[in-house]
Amino acid sequence: MRLLKGSWLVLLLAAVACSRSDDNDKLGNWHKDGTVGSLQSGRIQSVGFVVGDTAYYGTGFDGNNGTVGFWSYDSKYHTWQQIADFPGVPRWGAAAFGAGGKGYVGTGYDGYHYYKDFFQYDPVQGSWSAIPDLPATQRRFATGFGIGNVGYLTSGQDSTPAATKDFYSLDATTNTWKKERGEYNGDPRYGATVFVMNNKAYFVTGISNNGNVTDFYVMNPDSIAAGVNGWHKLRDITNSSTDSYDDKYTNIVRSFGSAFIIGNKGYVTVGQNGGNTVTTWEYEPTNDTWTQKTDFEGSPRYGAFGFTLNGKGYIAGGGSSTSATSLYTDMYYFSPNETMVAND
């Protein structure tokens, strides 16, 4: 009997060692990079955009109310500066993008009402101005992104509440909206993520009326400009094929995650899939495959702001729930080719 117990102990220790070894085999290292601005409390479902060498972060839910505060981040000096408050109603779950040298924030929710208004931030003037509303239904949790002088917005949850999939573009030179004829072919969704790489937008994750989605799309703006549907379906982000490339796709699926690019690869991290997740995945566009990287090393969270600045991928804020004590002000950046060093 003692021998049997000892054998089970050896097997258990071996299994734990194997699990730790597998975890260590994942490449990548997360670095803590201070806190966001002068925030005294965390924010969830904030938004942000990048213009030039500066990232901008603001709005969000502080555990009690929507907010309007906004900050700019200089990655060279690792410094935050508070800028003019967002001029709209305090809100969270808005959408944002940078286009044409300016930042845009709109839509969202204040706990009672859904919005479709939009505002432009001019970094040179340091001021906000109202632009025409999104020509669509009010919504929250939409996905925005910018490519060149054009901003785009798709998906979201309307006030019924139902997921949406309509697709709009904003010409940043004239601040005029256009409803695009093409849409991605999958289910309507909200809480999706996007990363822009080589002038194409990669639209992934999110939740539909039926649960977290597994399909994945790329949008080519050149096709949109030519008047054709620019959305192209990529491989699913689950183990759904008979080939071996997706055998390890066990936990890419999520909603309210964060995304960024580093070099010519895209990254998705944190978010919700049942509970909060910390898994991090790297996308290789040359062969349309994903590789799991080192887990995010901060507290599990969702609704954080992911962005790329000067070649680094960051996530900021977010929360493990909407309780004020579960919201975060911290920020991290990811080094995908480093070996993990805990708590650095």
C-alpha cells in the first residue's frame, strides 16, 4: 500500500512538472509599465486611439458611473498627461479610432441610454469637436479602427439589445460617414477585437446572440474603395478542421479581449470566455495560423485597451468585474521573443 501511495505521488509530481514545463515552453514576456495617468481608480470598457507617436486613453466605467477623463501617453518617456475631457455624455463601451492625424470617439452607453454621437480630437489644437452622428442605430461595444485617412466601425450591441454587423466608413478629410455595402458573412456580434497590419484589418473574437464566435475575417480597404466587398474569411479560431494546424486551438475564443500588433504579427490577449482569461495568442498572416504565447502576467481581466506604439504592444486598464475594487489602472507591454521572467 505504501508503494502504491508513493507511486501515485511520483506520478502527480511528474504531471505538475510536465505542466510547468509546457507553460515555460511558451515564449514571450510581459513587462509592467506603471499606471495609467493620474487615475485614482480603475476603468473598464474605456477606449483609445493612436495618432503618430502618442496613444490616447479615456472614458470607461469606474465602478459607479461613466467617465469623460482622457490622457495621452508618450512611450519614449513613459509619461502620461491629462488632456481635455471627452465632451460627450460620460459613458463606457464606446468605439474609437485614429485616422487622418486625428482621434475619433463615439457610440457607447451610460447605464440608461445608448449613443451614436461622435467627436473628433485634434492633437495639435488639444481640443474636441462634434462631428456628424453615426448614421445607424445607437449602440455599445462596437469595434472601430483606422487605416490611413479613413475610419471604420462595425458590429456592436443595439438598445433592443441585439448584436449588429452593419459596416460604416468615415472620411477623416471631410468627416462624412458612408454605409458600406459589404459586411463580413458571419453572425452579428459585439465585444470583438481588431488589429491593423499592413493596411488590412483583422477582425476576430467577440460574442453573438448565441455565444462567443469562432470565425475570423480580414478587411482590405482597397477592395472597399473599389466598390466590392472587402471582407474575406480566414480560418476559424477553434479546432474545427481535420488538419493538424488547429489541434491546439483550445482557448483563442473570447469576448472583450485586447489586441495589438508587433512587427508583422497580431496578438490577442485577456478577455472573457466563461470566466476571465489571460491566454495570449500570436497570429502569423503568411500562413493564417495561431501560436500560443506566455499568458498575460497581470490580473485576469476584460475590457482593457490594447494598442501598438513605436513597435510595442500594450494593454491598459480593464477589470475582473465591474465592481470598483476589481478595476485596474496598470499597464503592461509584451515582448514576444523573450523568455518569461515573472514580475519584471
